[in-house]
Amino acid sequence: MTRTRIHNFSLSLDGFATGAGQTPEAPMGHAGRRLHEWLIATRFGAPILGHQGGTAGIDDAFAQQHEPGIGVEIMGAGKFGPPGWQDDADWTGWWGPNPPFHTPVLVLTHRPRPSIEMDGGTTFHFLDAAPEEALRAAREAAGGRDVRIGGGPTVVRDFLAAGLVDHMHLVQVPIVLGRGVRVWDGLEALDEHYEIEAVSAPSGVTHLTFDRRAP
């Protein structure tokens, strides 16, 4: 059965998963790379910056679970580009000609545009849809594999509020951002629906896994 999964989703101690002031030069706003330094340091994450090597251990073990079994990703407009990208016909995302997804990607936006086929097997499809409708479309495109909710925080929050997430891996990073976009607003008693485990890593982050309880 196709599951809906979230992986490697970092947030600050005060619950922000992105900073304020997102621009083409600052995809994460004033947070910069601080939310993702743990990931970039791993064997899985080092190639993101074109580096070789990286660390093994707890952080890498969690990071490596990001890709296996995924057939499609759903992301929000804010993950695909900075405010106003819909007005730039040449904008194809932050990731260059060969994005790291290598699957179909559904981008949720109120202003859809024609699909964009990229190198390496990634095709961006633009959809104006509520979470339930988007997930139906994603499952059809996933070929029997799982669907990954890639973010940003508004999309993650919407799918959680709709009860559509089966497995979630969050990474609590020991920083305080103070502003940006929070994950937890409006998700009171979310913990009642999941088995939750916490694993502390030597890097200082805490890996939190949420697995939906059987009805």
C-alpha cells in the first residue's frame, strides 16, 4: 500500500522550518544553512554542495531513508521558488538543470503553469489542489511506490492537519530562529495519532520519528 512520508524535515527549537525573508539568494530566508548543517555534513548530504565524503553515523543513517521507495514528491510553491516566481516564465526551481528528485514532482500553487521536464528524470507538474486531491494525483503518478511530502512547512502542516501523513521524520536543530514559518500551529494533540520516538545525535540534533497508530 502506498504510504505518505516526510523525511529530513528540519525545524528550530521554536518550531520554525524556514526563516523570514526568502529571496532567490536566500532560499531559507534569515535561517541560511543553519537548519541543514547536520544534513550537509553527512555522506548523503555532502553532494548537495558538491562536496565529497561526509560523515556516517546516526545522522547519515536517517538521511539515507529519504529516497528509497519514493515514486513522487509533493511540494509547496515556497519550496519551488521565492515569492513571485510565478511571474518568471524562466524559473525552473532552485536546483539547476538536474534536480535531485528523479521522480515526478507535484508543485502546489494557485497559479499553475505547463509541466517542466528536467534532466535526470524529474518532471515538475503544477497543481492547484487541496491536500486530498493532490495526494490522489500523486498516488496515480507514484507507480505503487510511496509519496513524499517535501515541504515547506505550510504544506507539511496542511497534510498533517488533514490526517494524510503515515510516517514523518523531523530533525530538531538546537537553534532559535524567532521568525519565519512554523510547523506546529493548529496541530493540537497531533501526538495522540502517532507513535513517536526520539534519537539524539552527537551533532546536537534530535531525530523525531512519527508513525501513525493503527485505527
